[in-house]
Amino acid sequence: MKYINNITELILLGLSQNMKIKQVCFLLFLFCYIAIWMGNLLIMISITCSQLNDQPMYFFLNYLALSDLCYTSTVTPKLVPDLLAERSTISYTAFMAQLFAMHFFGGIEVCVLTVMAYDRYVAICRPLHYAVVMSRPRRYAMVSACYAGAFLHSFVQGLLTINLPFCGPNEIDHYFCDVYPLLTLACTDTYRVGILVMANAGMMGLVIFVVVMLSYILILYTIKAYPTESRYKALSTCSSHITVVVLFFVPVLFIYIRPATTFPEDKVFALFYTIIAPMFNPLIYTLRNAEMKNALREVWCQKLFLIARQSI
């Protein structure tokens, strides 16, 4: 079929058409976005300015915080002002750009979470090999692989959708640009494209999720032989990681593991991995982590002391 695209602008129907609900959501998501920036920047600065950056777990946590900031910033800056507008529109080019950016930064987050699970597995189940496996060059190689894998995933998603013909309605029942809502507008059979999208996003996410959870199951099995204090420390660290993994992966799998269909509930589930998970990640990683708390105190107390000293 010849490539046709009569759409230059798309209308995003958003979370709700009720203005009162939209005003409440505006205040809520504005607060969430500010909290995301404050929390993740706090983690990044605290790790970078302390000795924690030399430890592999916090090295990867730094990149997770960065990916959280980038990921939510592809959605929230447009979502928040659109909640006060009567109609939310986006150009076709900007739609495809947001689609690529979302899957790129989302792919980075998935890969970093996988590397963090591997880091904990090596640290607990193969402690004698840990220094070699998680050396600084290998850590940078893993992060580079995360970026390369995310780019490949995002490129394939864009390739599958960019040549679809559009000749009909231009309304999308969502608050950001995603593949499945876009497929409903195509004036051609999208069954094969939907299967490929599901394989590239849903099945890939499912395989990674299973691998990550298996690594934590092996960790839990290994720490049974540990002394009580060491077991508690390992459990505390791993429980934080598992909480973040579940909070991010479960909604993603709910949306992408099925064929190309959309439900009204998709918008609610998407909030979990676009806004809620990036907001709670800093809390999850700091409230139950003594090393992170000490780093926060050390870095920020020192900075406040220097500021106070300069003002005298």
C-alpha cells in the first residue's frame, strides 16, 4: 500500500475531559514533577560528591536517577500545561520525537534496573569475583550497552510506525505519544505491526522481568546461610530494588504484553511508570539505606556549612 499521511497535527484527549478533575491533576502532577526533580537531583549530587560513586551499586543508581529525570521529562512538561488547556494538540513530527525519546529513556531505565540486579547477584552470590566483574571499565561498558540497547529498541519502535499510512481521524485517547494508540489511527491493517511492537516491547520486557526476578530469587536462596545481621542488610537492599522493579515493570507489561489494543485503564497504568515510579524511586532507595542517608548528611551538611561560612 502506498504511503499516505494526511495528518500533520494530533489531538491528545488527555486523562479527562472534566475541567475540575483536570485542575486537580494539574496541581498533583506539578507537585510530582517538582518532587521528581528534587529527589533525583538530590541522589545524583549526593552520590557524585561522595565516595559512594566508587561503589558499583551507587554508580548504577546515579544513572537510574538520571534516566528517571529524562524519562519523566519527555511526558510531564507537556502533560501539566495541557491539563489547563481546552484542547491539547501536538504536531506529527513532535509526536514521533516524543515516541522515540520515551522508548529510548524507558529502555535505558529497564536496562539499568537489569544491571543493578546483576550487580546484587554478583555481590551476594559471587563475592570473590565481584571486584573483577564490577571493575570501573566494565561498569562503563555495561552503561554503554544499556544506552546502545535502548537506542536499538527505540529505533525499531519508530521504524515500525513511521511509515504507517494515516488518512482519517487524528484524536488519540491518551496524554502522551505511544505506539498502540497511534496504531488505532492507521488506515491499514496493523496486525503484523502490532505483533512486532509486542515482541519488541512486551516480550522483551517480560523476558527481562523474569531474568531480574530469578536473580533476586537466587539471592534470597543464597542469603539463607548468612548471619542474621548480614542477611538483614542484604534483604533491605534487595527489597528496595524489587519494589522499584515491580513498580515499573508490572504496568509496562500490562500495556505491552498484549496485542495492539488500547483500554481506558492504560492511561492510569501509564502514570505508574511515567510519573509515580520516578517520584518514589529516590524515597525507596534512601529511606531504607543507611549509606545513602549518611552520604546525604555528609554532602549537604558540608555544603550548608560552607554557605553559612561564606555569608559571615
